[in-house]
Amino acid sequence: MESTFEQAVRHHQAGRLAEAEKLYWTVLKLRPNHARALQYLGVIARQTGHLGAAISLLRQAVEAAPKAVDGRLSLGNALSDAGYLDEAAAVYGEALAQKPDFPEAHFALGNVLMRQGHYEQAQLSYLSALSLRADYADAWINLGNAHRGRRHFAEAAAAYRRVIALNPAFVQVYANLGSVLREVFDLDGARRSCLRALTLQPASAQAWNNLGIVEGERGDAPAAAAAFRQALADKPDFAEACGNLGNLSQTDGQLAAAVRSYEQAVAMDPAYAEVYGNLGVVHQRQDRLKQALTAYRRSLCLRPDNAAVHSNLIFAMDFDPGCGVAVHQAERRFWNERHAWPLSMLVAPHDNDHTIDRRLRIGYVSADFRRHSAAYAFAPILLNHDRSRFDVLCYSQGGTEDAMTARLRGAATVWRSIRGQSDEAVARQIRADAVDILVDLSGHSAGNRLLVFARKPAPVQVSAWGHVTGTGLSAMDYLLAGPSLIQPSERELFSETVVDLPCLFVYQPPDDLPPVAPPPLLMRRGTITFGCLNRLAKVSAEVLSLWAELLKAVPGARLLLKDTVLDDPHQQQRILTALREVGIGPERVVLMGGSSHRDHLAAYGQVDIALDPFPQNGGISTAEALWMGVPVITLRGGSLPGRVSASLLEAVGCGAWVADTRDDYLRLPLAILSNLPEMVRTRAELRGRMASSPLGNVRAYTAMVERVYRAMWRCWCEGQ
């Protein structure tokens, strides 16, 4: 006759938990230490979400039968569900000490290690489970996930394909494989995996979301949007899909639509850290600095370990007029303490050849080896290095390639794409390449790989040109700056040793350069055009207000603004509304959107005097204006981003155009306009003046950089 316990087990296996629970309690009334009844009651309590009761019952089960390893496995699972990860790992370890050939315990221990971020140890646990059961599909999946966590994407793909070989109808693994293939830029393979998952399960919101990401990266925005919307149709509260719709809108320049999607996503999931970070980017692009800073900080509260969002916060703080050099550098030091300093414990000694005068290997790391303002600042150095004395190694984080990329690749001794590779793997590659001096060209701007530098893969490390505001990294040795950019009293605030070059950067004009146009003032018979061709994110309400005062002081004068975001009608209306609020009607405003680089430079032919924004000045935009013969008026600021244009103008001998007060900023354009013959002469001579200055003399500037590199190398060789 069937016992009460056997009846309970039968109900349990059939999913009739309430009936099973009653019978298990009946067994315990007769035998209070019945280990199996205690264990199965604990399992039911875990299944129904009563984790406290589950842990209590399972502890009793283990005490009643200390040698029953499956009881320890059940206890470890309940502890893991409750978030007691260290205790769960200890319990799994006890089970394995009793039974080393227990694949489920190895698998469960791997899961806990994964949740703790110990991917390498988790891999060992999954491999142990698979050595005991080669067809353990869940262990193969999680082994792939562990490889993915370490950004070992080829190994992850191999693990996922092993699962498919075991079970070709396993939907989730196709989604995982698609994500991994996307990381290694096999977008066609990723798309096939996503479509296969949807063939098996057409209503899979996650698969639709993954397909949308892939379609977006393939450049098919309509297909991506359709996939994200289908994901939301299948799962209306799917915050990730809603956030991805926002990403798509942001990429397309539809910033208002992006904000709406991001706000809907955080309404669905208030703890969605990534979407707050993306919301910060869009707010910043719309000159909503306060909202941007709030969004970045909210994201970091939810995910303090997100170094990229923390860099975005630092970059945004450069636009904040309330922050000076001390505040900026303090936040950078905090970034170093939170994200980089722990890695310094892993740095091994460098075995580079200490010969001082030998040929040096200079490595450059950037996400901007393409037509980009940062590239225009550093490209002249890479293109004009003395190849008899230096090897140039480029480590490219970027995805977009163009004619500039081709030129830089052609100039490099070694070119490596590092996009999608882990920081650890990139650092290993740089060491293997025997780089002597490694140069960061991004600072805290988008796409930076500062966590590679934190691992100190080269003996000498330098930050230069791309975003010269300091990194805060204790592993960064030098910061290349320009005259008057960093005051002597401020240098102790920087983690790097500051080295002044004759100019912050050198400008090398493109080959397809338009000629200098006559002053448009003459062509329009008295109509003055002030212009700003900088990124619109630098143009704050405070800047617009000051420009409005200038326009009011010059009757009939116009303001020309040009930026790609002005292709968006919402952004056009935002600017026109902001100017109307300070008394400037739309008839006095010219708005221009994106264009080719040549047409962008040609637009300076419509500008009499360029107005530099603040507190973050132009950089390459200032150099381009000068090369096109246009005077630039700048306001010297209290932080590094607010001193860039002043530093450049002084290097060209045009320090008279640098204002130290807002009153000066209004006075200087009027002084230029008061002497029309001088204005015409300046426009004709400015290009030649710049070409002979440190800002325009590429050969002299590059030779100086090479002398600085050699001095840095000597210091390292001599142990200084």
C-alpha cells in the first residue's frame, strides 16, 4: 500500500503543491526529522516564493541528513534566490566536498560565482559540470554567458553552438548567440540567429528586441523600429525595447522622440540604469545641462560601476559654469578611485628595452580615427611622424570608417581594431606589441578606453589632443597641454605631469579646402553676420543671451548657427524660441544643418565674425574659422574647456580677440567692425599668419612632440 510520503511525492511531481504540502506536514507530525519531507517542503516554499520558510526547512533537512548532498543543493538554491550568495557558495562547496562528481552542484556554484562577477571561476565550475555530463545544455549556456561576461566572444559563440547541436529548438540560445555575433560585428550571422529564434517562438519579445538591435547596427532603421515595436506589442512593459527605440531616435537626430521613449522606459522600470545614462546624453545635446547631470547621477546611483556613464558625467561637467578646475579634477580622481585604482594592483613590470636613442614604438588609442573634430587635432602628428625614428601603432575603438581612417591606417606601422574587445585583452595586446609610449586621444569623451590605460600596458602613458582636460588616472604619466591653458597654481590638482607644447594642437587643413571668401559684410552692403559653427550643445541659454545683447547693439545684424542637430525641426524651434525670449526675432537668425566638411568650411564665407561659446570653447572650430579668415571672439574661462580658444588665439598672435569679461566680449566685435579696411586685410592675411604659427606649422610642431616623447622615454629609462 502506498505510504503518505509516496502520495505526497506523487502530488508534488504532478504540480499539485497544496495537496503535497498537506501530506508532507502529515508525515512530519509522525516523524519530525523526516529529512526528505523537510527538504521537499522547503522546495515547495521556494517554488511559491516563501524563501525565509524555505531556508529554515532546508536547514532542518540538512541537519536531519547531513550526508544527503541533494539536500545541501536545495538549501544552496534557496540561499541563492534570497541573495545570500557567499553562504550559498559555501553550501555548494560542502556538497562537492562530499560528492565531487555532482554536476548539479558544480553548475549551481558556477551560477553564484557568475552573479558575483567572478566569471573566470564560474567557467571552471561549468567545465567541471560538463566533464561529468557532456550533454548538460544549461551548463553550456551559462559557460557561454561567462565567456560573454569576460568579452571572450568567440568562446561564447562556440558554447552556444554546442547547445544548438544538443537541442536545435532551444530558443534562448539563438538569442544569446545573436548577441555575441553582434559584438564581433558578424551582423548577418546575428540576424540569422534572431530570425531562427523567432521562427521557433514568434512571440518572443526578447528575440524581437535583439533583432531590432542588429537591424539598427546594420543601418536599417525602419526594420529596427518595427522589431522594437513588435517586442513591445508582445510585452507592453518591456523597458529595454522602449529604451532601444529611444536609442534609434537619438541616432537619427530625433531628440524629442528619444526623450519620450526614454521617459516611458524608466516609467516601466525605475531601476533601469542604462536608460538614465542615455537620457543624460540627449538632454546634454539639447542644452538641458541640469537635467543631463541629474540623469547621469541617477544612473550612477543605480549602477555605480558604470565607468562609461561616469565619464559622460565628467564630460558634461565641463559645460557647467559653476564648476572650476578643482571640481573637475576632483571628479576625475573619484573616477580613478572607483573604476581604475583597483586594477593597479595587477600591473606587472615592463621589460621594454631601456636603450634611450633606439627607435620608439608609439601607440595611439582612439574611437575617432575618422572625420571628427578630435581627429583633426591629432591626425597631423600621426601623419607626419619621423618614420626612421618612430613606429606608429593605432588601436581603433571606432566602428565608422572613412577617407580619414584610410589615411591614418596607411600612415600606421600597425593598425588594430579593438572594438568589442575587453580592456584586459587590449592591454595584453599592447604589451605583446611592445609599445613604449601609449597615448590616449579621448580623455573622458565617448568611446574612451581609459580602463585599458588603468592596466598600464606601456611603460609611459600620455593623454593628449582629443580631450585635454586631464583623466584623473594614477596610471597616466603625462598630459600634453598648451600655453596659458593650465595655470601653475592648478597643476598640483592633476594626476598627470603637465607638459606644455607651443600650442594645444596643430591644425592641418583638408586637401579639398575652399578659398577664403571676401567679408560678407561688403557683399551684403552693411549687413553684419555673426556666426557659430560649433556643436550646439556648447551654446547655452546664457551664451544666447549675451549674443542677443550684441545683436541689439548692431542694428540689422544676423546670427548664423550651424550644426547637424539643426536638421531636426524640434531643435530649430528650440533655438528660435530661446532667441525670441531674449528679444531676437527669427528674421535675424540663420540656421544651417549638417553638410559635407568642405561645405561646412565654405559656410564661413557667410560669417563676418565668429563668436566662441562658453564655458566650453571651440577647438578645431576655432582653428577652422581662423584658417577661413574669420576673426574669433572668445571669453577666457575659469576652467580648461573655457580657455582653449584663448590659448589658440594667443599662439597665432591674435590675443587681442580674447575677452576677459562679458563687457569685453561685447566690445571686441564692435572694435573690429569699426575699422573695415583692417577687417578686410585681416581676412586676407589670417591664413598665412596661422600657417607660420605653432597652430599651423605642422612640421615644427610634430618635431617638438617627438622631442617631448624622447625626453619622456629618457626619464623612464633612467628611472625618474
